[in-house]
Amino acid sequence: MKLTKVAALAFGCAALMTTACNGDIKSAAKSSKVATAQDTFNYALGFNYGKGLIEQMGQMPIGDKDAVMNKAAIIKGFAEALYGDSTMNEDAMRMSADNYFRTQMDKQKEAVAAAYAEMAKKFEADGYKDLGKPTDERMQGYDGPTVLMKIIEEGTGDNIKMTDFPFMDYEGKLAANDTVFDTTKDKEAALLSPARVIPGFAQALCQLKKGSKASFLIPSELGYGAREMGPIPANSALVFTVDIKEVFKNEADAKKYMEKLHPEMKQPQAPAAK
């Protein structure tokens, strides 16, 4: 199997085949031309596969995807699969790949946990308390880093339950550099259900009451994990500050409250059928 086959498949260009043989795949791709509608169709297939792979790699718990990816090897594997002439035994390849993935995943997990442990020391010194293992059924058997919380102002009444709908102001920041990624500042407070937010946020909310103000540190495992979520990089510990304005015991009461704030939300009833 030659890399020239990849070039021919992706671009159909002699110049690309020559350059790809010499290993300069990126330069070969840039200098190629997609001349016909058929070329465009095939280029689009390759482009979408490549784009999807980049996105998938970004969601894997394997560390820096750019450091892990060997693009020439990926292209070789892709082409050999298409031409059906693999130079590797598929079972051995699968076993080796699985072992590598697990090893990278373990290394990444250890590195993230160590970084969080150092961060947690600073927060504990500032009065944050460990909430212990989450009771959220989504995290049964969880044995990783835990949420830390600091109560700024005590509320009154019962603790928020997973089935409640608290109405709150909040700010979310990246713990690593204090970058704000979400906030209700300068806009309306948010109506959130603990059952519909990340596990660490849910656990912290269930320690609070109406009128509570608090800040909490969430490890990435109880946040978005290895996924990149817009402005939130993979494996990010998060800091939230919340101010609980109101707590509703069911969705119907929460909806009525929101309709009072926003009458335009209430949909007019359809005319009764004759």
C-alpha cells in the first residue's frame, strides 16, 4: 500500500501523488486542484471524514489530540481500508489500539486528578468544604475527585431537591484562569433543574436553600469531562457562584412564575371545535 493511493483517491492529481510519496502530504493537498463535479464530491467525502475525526479526537480522554495524532498513519490506514490491502493483522491492530487508548486515558485521568488536587488545596485554604461522593444516580459508583463548596450566605427553608426548580443568578468560570464562560449578569436569572445540569452542579445545588449564596469548585469528571464544550476546554475544572432567588417544587409552578415575568410566554388557547 502506497500513500500515492491516498492522494489519487482524495485529489486525483499526479503532483499530489509525487509529493505524498515524499511524505509532504499537507503541501501536496494544498497544491492540488479539484477540477470536476466528481472531484468535488469525493473531496467533500474526504473533508467531512477528516473534520469528523478531528471532532471525535477532541472528545476522547487521551490528552492533547495534536500530540497523539499521526496524520500520515491515519491517511495510510484510511487508504488501506478502502483498497482492502491492509499491512497489519486486524485483530492485532485492534488490540494494540485498545491498549494504547487505555494507557493514554489512564495517563490523562491521573494528570487531571493531580492538577485538581493541587487546585483543591488552595480552595480548601479559602474555606471551601468537601461535599464527598455525589449521590446523583447518574454517578453511581463514582470514585473520583469531589466538589468543594463555600457558603457565602445561608438561605432558609428546605434544601433544594433533584425534582425542584430553583430560580437563580449564577456565574461560571474556568478554575484554571478565572475566564467567565457563562453568566446571568446583565440578564434575567435562570430557572434550572438539578436533574438537568451537570452532576457537580446538581450536587452543589442540593446543599442550598432559597436565599442561599454559594461558590463551588467542580472537577471535570463531574462537569463536562473530556468533552470540549464551546468556550470550555476538555478536562476543565469549573467554579460557579450562585444566588438562589426562589425555589419551585414542580415544573408547573415554575412555569406559572415565568409566565408572570413574561406574559408573552403564555400561548393563547386554540378555539374550541364546533
